[in-house]
Amino acid sequence: MLEVKGLVAGYAGSEVLHGIDLVVNDAEGVIVLGPNGHGKTTLLRAITGLLPPRAGQVLFDGKDITRWRPDVIAAAGVVHIPQGDLLFPEMSVFENLLMGAYHGPTWSGRKARLERVYELFPWLKERGGQLARSLSGGERRMLALARGLMSQAKILLIDEPSLGLAPLTTQQIYASIRTVKEGGMSLLLADENANHVAGLADRVYLLETGMLVREGPAQELLHDKALLESYLG
Amino acid sequence: MHDTQIVQAVWGGVLFGSVYGLMALGLTLVWGAVRLLNLAHGAIFVVGAYAAYWVVSSLHQPILVALPVGVAAAAAFAYVMHLVFIRPVLGKPGFDNSTLVATVGISISVSAAALLIFNPEYKVVPPVLSGSTIVAGVQITYQGLLVIVTSLALFAIVYLFLTYTRHGMAIRAVSQQMEAASLMSIPVVQTYGLVIAISGALAGLAGVLLSPSFFLNPQSGFNPMIQALIVTIFGGLGSIRGALVAGFVLGVFESFVEVFYGVAWAQPGVFILIIVMLIVRPNGLFGIGEVKRL
């Protein structure tokens, strides 16, 4: 479904990713594990067009989306839930959710989609009128996730869902991601904590200094304590 | 102090105020969404007015045909300006400087073009509504009433559009968090184009509706734009509510100064008010930083 070939990307003067090859199959949960600062965020940004890659290819459902604009990539169903949530701060919870369904064909079905995300996070319904900027960190993360789910995503790219959250909220977030995955959604999740992702990972890649150094079934890699310790510290 | 003078001052003030507000609305929309200070706003006003004049004088069509043509011409002109001069520098360092220079350049070019095509004489664009009535000795023109009602209605429409419609909400989304907007499949650059076209349509409408009262020449757009800039700064850059309130405050203030102290004091009076205002509230009445964005 999503295939990345030889992806090279970076910022002015510094190359961050040095040739990434990665595959996410239909309904598969793929985790990119790596310490902070090794290129997880850059990888997701390069895939969804926020950071145009310098070389390599991104294929989605057989189409080459490497040079597509971020909004076109999103419309095609590759939906990125970015680091820092990036909510619309002066818009209400409800309006933020609606923006998730902005894409033309999705917009007409927004009511049904709202019901679906309300099922996942019931508080969104009760507090729909509240401005996004007044939410707590955990609520923001849930809203960012719910906003992404308002789209007709075929694959979700989630950037470190636990970043900066308290343990209890973290559990809640991963539980809801698991629910989404069990509904048949493909996932590409960037994380630095192997314990969080145990329930939703099918396959794991280890990312180190901009290169994928290991790949394997989650069962195997996530239980290899020695290996994980040497990479993630 | 006569009743006539007061009625004169209020009428003039509300009329000026709605005109200023109408011009400022477009300016503040573009600033709020695109962070572009559009100094070609007056030129777009002139494009709309001349387009309507041309339809009336050369095609011999009634003003009700010329009005939508003028509005459409102004919107199209603004959109093309966005395509040619704004889009290429979006997100680049130096965006502010280059767009400032570009919009001033467009402004000068439009005046020069109008001079070449239509010569410097004052043109008369017929009013949509002719006739007037006398209230307490003051002549109230129907065109003036139309301008006031139109301006208020447009504020309401723009507000409802931004608050409740898909594209209006997308404009706010883009202005608040551009990157997230693009991840929601909102086409950011096209949305900028939409905002600039709407702003152009508002300026064009102002141009067509005002030209019967103020006449039309190649420089006609300059004063309304300066007034709109003052209103926008007074109300708070990027604030729609601010543009509305500040338009009327400044319009009525100017009008009272004019009626009671003479025309010579009107402009200086406005500037004194602005200076005092900016000392007290540097962000304007409802400026960004104190109140929310779009």
C-alpha cells in the first residue's frame, strides 16, 4: 500500500535521512522505532510532502506521490497526524473535527464520521464548543487523532503519540489507536518507546542516524531486550 | 449647534464609516489570512470602478449590469495579481518586502494604465439608486443609503461565510495553522487566492458604489485605501470586528470634525486620534495579539 524507496531528505545544509526503504501493507501496523533526533519526524514529513525529498520515491497504491503537494497526498488518503498536534487554536473542538473532513467527497459524510470519533472519544461531543487552545495536552492529542480520523484515511501516519503525555493518557491514546487499527486501518507509527506499541505493531523498523538498521516482525524484535537497549538506550 | 449640523455630521459619518469599513474589510481579510499588506487595494478599487464605467459608457448598459462586471473585474484582477506576484514568493524569505514593493508597483501601474486608456478627466459613474430625501434639512441620497446597507450586509455575509461554511472555515484554518491545514487536504495556496479574490471583489464593489459620489479618476483609489489602512490599523490588523467598529468610529469622528471645525481639520483630526489610540492600545482596538485571529 505504501512503499518508500531510497528516500533521502533533510534541511538546509544537513541531510537527515540517507536512503530509507520501507513498506506498509494493507491493514498492517508498522512501527519505526528510534531515539529522538534520528529522523522519525523527518521521515513522516518527507512521505506526506511537508518536506520535499531530495531523492528516492514514495509510492502509494502503486502511484508515485513523491512530488505531490501535502494537501493532494492527504486527499489521496495518506493522513499524517503531526508532532505537536498542530490544532487550529482559535477554532472550537467541533470546527477542528470538521476540518479533518474538509476534502470534498468526505465533507458530505461528515456527520457519520463525527459519530464515529465521538464513539472513540465521547468528551469531544460534550465539549465541542470549547476552543482548541484551551485544551490540556492529552485532550489536544486526542483531538489531533480524532481530526485525522475524520478524513477518509487509508493509512494513518502518527508521529510519537505519547510525546509529553502522562502515563495514563498515554495508555488511553494507544488503546484508541489500537481500536482504529483493529477496524482495518493501516498504520505507520513513529515512536521511541517499544513498550507502548506492543499491541498494535505487526512489523518494526529500527531507525538510527537516518538509516533503517533492522527490520522484522514485532513479535521477534520487540522482545529482543538486548537489541532494543543497544538502539534505544 | 443646529440640528441640521448634527444630522449632517451623523449622516456623513455613517456614510464615510461604511465606505471605510468596506475597504478595510478586504484589507484586513487578506492581512489576517495571508499576512499580506495589500497596497494595491486602492488600485483594485479603481479597476472595478473603471470596468463599470466602461460598461456604462462604451457598451451603453445600465449600471445594474455594470456593477457585477466591475466587481468581477476587480476580483479577477486581484486573483491574477496573486498568481503573478504573490504566489511565487509565498513562504520565501523577504515575502513582506517583495510583496510590499510589488503591490505599490501594481498600484502605480494601474493609475498609469487608467490615465492612458481613460485620460485624466473625472468620469461620472451613474448611481444604482438616484434621488434623495431631505431629513432635518440634510440631503440623504438613496445611493448613500445603499452604500451603508451594502457595507453592513457584506460584513455580515463575510462573518457568516468564515464562521459556518466549509471554505470559510478553511480560510481560518489556513490562517491559524498552515501546515495542519495542508495535512487536512486544504489547498493552502488556492485558499490564499480565494481570500484575495474576495477582497478584490469587495474593493471593486466599493469602487462602483462610490464613484457616483466622489467621481472617478486614475487616482481615485488612493484616498479610500489610505483611509482603509488607517481604519485597519485603528481596528487592529486582521480583525473583522475591528474594521467594522473602527470604520464607523473614524467616519463619525471625521465627519463631526469636518462639520464643526471645517474640512481643513478633518484629516489632521483623524491622525491625531490615531496617534493617541496607538499610544493607548498599540495593537489597535481588536488587534491580533489581544484578540483572536480570523
